[in-house]
Amino acid sequence: MYFEIKCQHTTACISHCWQLVYEWSFIWLPSANSTTKRIGNATAHTRGRWQQIIKETVLKYYLKINDMKNIKIIIILIVIFYSCSKDNDDIKPGYFIINYVDNNLKSSKTSFFQNSKQDDHFDLGEIKKSEEYHFTLSNGGDKPIFNISLNCSNTRFSIYPTSISILEAARKLNVQPLLKVRALHGKSLDGIGYAPLMDKGDNECILSIKGNTLSDNDTIEVKLDVYLNVFALVSDLIIHSQNDTIDLYTYEYYGSVVFKDSCKNSGLDKIRAYTYDKNNYKITNIGNVPLAISIFNRQDEIWWDIPIYNNYLTLGIGETSDYLGLPFCQDIDVFMFEVGFKVNTQGTITDINRLDYGDDGNIYFILTNFCEQ
């Protein structure tokens, strides 16, 4: 490397000039600018001093250049290290995000990096029968989540799937896993089997989702508890007279052809019949939905004068009817009375151990009174 060193002070001492060079104020080289410092006029001592100074200047300049290179290298390494460190800090362990797939309910629940418990819940509204709800499960972190298990705390709910082997970060997946939660309330969704009814009113389930993820090089547990709530509607009634109540668990079957017009849409080929022995029975709505009750007799055979054939009786929640005025075997020369009932429940399930539930969503039953001959 060649460079020119000039000192514009004719009286400046040599040591001052190379000090300026070292400080990068300007570049200096002994030149003919000073008659007293011309190389040809210089004494042996001065020439020796110049040579010494030039060597020192070149050495220090060299050291300075290398110092700057070293500093630059160190700065670059620090920046790289800091960037890597920052990137590592930005890499988050996996955590769960669950979303309810419904146009009317746009909300989600998110876990933290480790154990978490969500106080909020999904209120899924009223159900009249078994229902299925869909959720998507995703991983909001950068690390995968593996060995995932899913379960519901209430046996009236079910979850599918119950396990997932691995859940990659959401940014790596185009499609998120779909979760199916079923609220089991009466007739099965696939039409096969019948689940016990939920309790009337609020029914809650904690959907617990657990798995493992990585934090640095450590395996940690990640958990999300999601509170699900449905409000179960149940249609139910009792038939009673003072302290006497008809036992709806004890019955016999009549062919639905007995009331072929009124029962034609029921899908039932037989109807439960309960025996009564008084004519002053009432009906009380003990469910949590209004009931519209149709009372009818055997077709073309109206045996009593009360005009209740195909009439409706509406009962609000908790309400009790007036006396039904059922026909009673007293000084009447007939074998028996059969009074049919169709209860419109607005599609709300009932306990089939007590009452028959037709395909049309109505309850059907018959009250009979046998007359002595």
C-alpha cells in the first residue's frame, strides 16, 4: 500500500505530523515543502529521525487499519449473535387455539405456553335433542405439539377425535384439525340408540386438551380447558288427581290404528295406554317448554258430550290444566273408554321410558277406562 504523507506546517515537528496522521486528520509525508526539512538538506540525524518516524507511522497506521477491521468483525459477530438470540427469543413453544365453527358465534379460546385454565366458555345455546358442534384446533406457537389427548368431563358430551399424534404450527398447515363435540340428549344423531336425557337447564362440560411441546430443549406440558355449556330443553308432564298420579312407567300397547287419523304422522305402529279410574284428572307441565295438547276419541265414536275432540289445550311451563272431564264408566253400557292425546312439544325430546315420542316430534299416549259389564 502506497500513501502520501504531507505536513503543511513548515515548522511542524515530525512527531507532531505523524501524530496527526495516526489520528487520521490528514496524510503526511516528508516533502520539499520545507527547506529545513528537505531530504537532501537534512542532516544525518534528521534523516535518521525521519526514517524512524516513517516506520512508526506506517506501523501505527497498519495497526490502526487492522484494529478497525477487528472492530468491524467484532461488531458483525455481535449483530449476528444478537439477531440469533433475538430469533431464538421469538420462537414460541406450541400452544392451543380453539375456534367454534359457527356463523353466529365468532369467538376463540387460547392457551398459554404452559398450563392454563380459561374462565370464559362457549355458550352453545338451547338444545331440544342431541346436537353436534364443530371446532377447529390449531397451534399458535412455533414448536409442534405432540401426544395430544382430548376428553370431556361430562358423560353427556362426547369428543372426536380423542387423540392427535402431532399438531404442527398453524403457519405450516393449510387445514386445521376438526373437532366434533356431541351433546347427547335423547335420540342418537345417527338414529341408532337413545342416550339418557340431560338435566333440564344448564349442562356444562370441561373440554380438556393436553399435549407436550418444546421450550428451548425442554419438554413441557401445554393444556387448554374449554368450558362448554348447553341449555337442555325437556318436555314432560304428569297426569294426576289430588294425590293420585297415573304411573307412566306402567302401560300396555294399543295399535295406533285406533286413532289412525290423529296418529298418521307419528311413525308409531303402537301407542302406550295408561289406565285411569277417575274422571277428575288434570295434566301438569313439568318440563321447561310449553305444551299444546290435542285430545281426541276413537274415530266416529264420541261417547260423551264434552266437546274436546281434536281440541287443543295449551299449558305453559309449570301450568296445570282444568279437570279433563274424562268419560267414566258410571251407568253407561259400554265396554271401555279410550281417549287419545297428542302433545306438541315443538320438537323437544322427552323421556321415552315414560312417554312415547313420535317421528314428528310429538308425544302420544292413550288413557283407558274399563267398564264392568
